[in-house]
Amino acid sequence: MHLLRAALTAGATALLLGIALVVGAAPASAHPMPHTVVQLDVHEESIGAQLQVPVDDLSLATGLDLRTDTEQAVAADEQQLREYLTAHVQPSTDGRAWTVAVGDLSVSDAEQTSTGPYQELVAQLTLTPPVGVGVRQFTLDYDVVVDQVVTHVVFVTLRQDWAAGQLGTDDGRELGVIRIDTSAMTVPPLEVDVDDASAWHGFMAMLQLGGHHIAEGTDHLLFLLTLLLPAPLVLAGRRRWGGPAGTRRAAGAITRITLAFTVGHSITLALSALGRLELPARPVEALIAASILVSAVHAIRPLFPGREALVAGVFGLVHGMAFSFTLAELDLSTPQLVVSLLGFNLGIELVQLLVVAVVLPALVLLSPSDAVYRVVRVGGATTAGIAALGWLLDRLGRPNPVAAAADALGSAGGWVVVGLWVAALATTARRARTPSTAPATERQLESVPG
């Protein structure tokens, strides 16, 4: 009986203790700690690794006081932090150790879901395999913080890998999670395998990037479209646009303008990218805004009639310099850069052709209706000119609300095209219902050469 009572008492005590532990642990689980993010960039001969490590946990793991005046503390303890990172990041292939070089160290503010704001150390590392060893399969022996703070978790992602079609334009692909094995109290290494790579993947990724770049680059498309506005018209006098030029002549003018713009930006894109020229961004972007402004004025009152293709080619040289900035950010090898140029440029051209194919017929249909097309041409050119002026001032160091509004023009592009087609179809239907105007229109079209 005494034994039974003792057993019941011990069991009840154990149960209460378990409940107390669970209840006591609840607040900790309700406040998850920030985790580390390791982002990998795969290059032909090395791996770039960016570590984003929460400062509080790093301070606990290293014994360094980094939580007070963090930036000054990191600067003061920089050498110790470099040695710590080198000792705790150890990639290898079949037992052969890689070289680890610690680059820039900086402090940034961060916030993760449910953690609230905190500070993190951002470290740039370069991981280089031994001579003759590839970079696509290796063992990442990593225990920064996680070997001392058992609740810490490390997420490893692939941010950029050209040959796998990963260009660093999204959140990346998760490669694995590193955490302590509480049963053995060890940190298992992560096996990294990114061998699903080819030049074709890189080419297709660059083709998509080129398409996205021109589609989202409101200023590039606005320049081309503004230059196309007077293309369906003939010149009436030296300083005035006249009636419709006819379908064949309009199509020829638009083709020449588009082709010249393509040749222009292709030349400087190739020269800037392959020559790895470091061009100043602000003057180039300001010249792009100026090109739109000139095109807008020309669409209202002729400045260079008959020479639109030449102007498109010259300004295309400037736009190509801006396109090269995107390629420069990827830090590609020369062979990768050559393939990327082809894909990126083709992506740009496909979107340009799509835009021209959608807009050209509507412009041609509208051009015989002089009053309606004048509203479209002058209204469109005025809008483009105001946007260009706002961009020009902003890119010369004068921020203004017009530039901010102009940046949002791209999101309304689809509705503009829809409105253009509604107007084109409506005016075409009205002309069809008005026989008296049809012969005059036909005679006018026939009288225009080409």
C-alpha cells in the first residue's frame, strides 16, 4: 500500500513538473528568434556567399559584446569576427578543403516574420575550391552561431546561378536548412548540389530578363512609342503634320524606326557589356529622358521629318548604355556574357515587336480621322513630354512629384492600348456608316505616294 501511494505521488509530481515545463516554455516558443540567411552566388570558379547573421545571437556565440553601439563594436572587433567566420565556414569536396576569404562586413537593420526589428551582421565571403575541382557539388560545413545557440536555424538559398537560370531577380531557391542535431549535439554539414546547369538555361533566363526589362522600363517604350506617333502621317509644310500616309508607307516608316532603335541599342549594349565599361548611370538616364522630350516635341511639331530612323538609331545608342547596367550587375564571365547578350537582346526585341504589332494597326486605323488622331497624337506626346521633363529634373538631382507619377505610367499601359483600339474601331465603324466621307478618304489615301 505504501509502495502504491509512493508511486502515485511520484507520478503526480512528474506530471505536474512536465506541465510546468510546458507552460514555462510557452513564452519562449511564442517569441521565435531571428534566423540566419546564407545566400549563394555560383560563379564559374568560385562561390559568393552572403551571410545575414542576427547580431544578438552572434554576440552570444562569439562572446563579443556586439549589442551596444553595434557598428562601432563590429569595426573594433573586425579581425576577431573574420577569424571566427573563417573557422566556422568550411566548404570541402571529397575531404579537400576550399579557401574561404572574408570580404566586407557591415551592419543592417532587419525584420523577420514574428521577430520584430533587429540588427544583423552582413558578411560577404568568397569560397574557392582547389584547382581542378568544380563549384557545383560540395559539402558546406557551417556552424556559425548554431553550435552555441541551440535554437538557431540557418537557411541556405541559391540567389544567383546563371547556368541554372537563376539571376538573383527573385527570392532564390532554398538549398537546405542547417540546425543542431540535439540528440548528438552536433551540426550536420549541408550537401550542396547545383549540377542542373547548362548554357541553355542561362540563355533562356536572359531572354526572359530582357523581355521583363523592356516591358517594365517605361522610359524605353515611351521613347519608341512617342517617336512612332507621327509615323502614319505625311508632312504638310515644314512645320506641320498632314493627313494619313497610307498603310504601306506607315508600316515602312515604323519598321525603319524600330530597326534603327534596335541596331543603336544593340551596338552600345554589346560594347559596354563586353568591354566591361563602368558608365555613370545618372547622365545616361538623364539623356534617356531628354530623348523622350525631343520625340514628344517632334510628334507635335516636326523637328526632323523623314529622319526619324536616324534619330531613333542615335538615341538607341544611349538606351543601350542603360541596358548594359543590368548585365554588369550579374558579374558574368566572358563566355556567359556573350550568350547573355544574345538572349537579353532577343528578349528586348520580342517585346518591342509585340508592342509595335499591337499599336501599329490602331494608329493606322485612326490616322484618316484627322480630328481624333490629332487628339491622340498631341495628347500622347504632351503626356510623354511632361513625364520626360519630370524624369529629366529628377535624374539631374531635382526630385519632383511628376517623376514619381511618370514611373507609374507603365502600369496603365494596357488600358492605354485598350483605349487606343476602342477609339480606332469606333472611328473606323463611323467612317463605314458615313458613305459620303469614304470616297474622300480613299482619294486622299490614293494621292499619297507609297
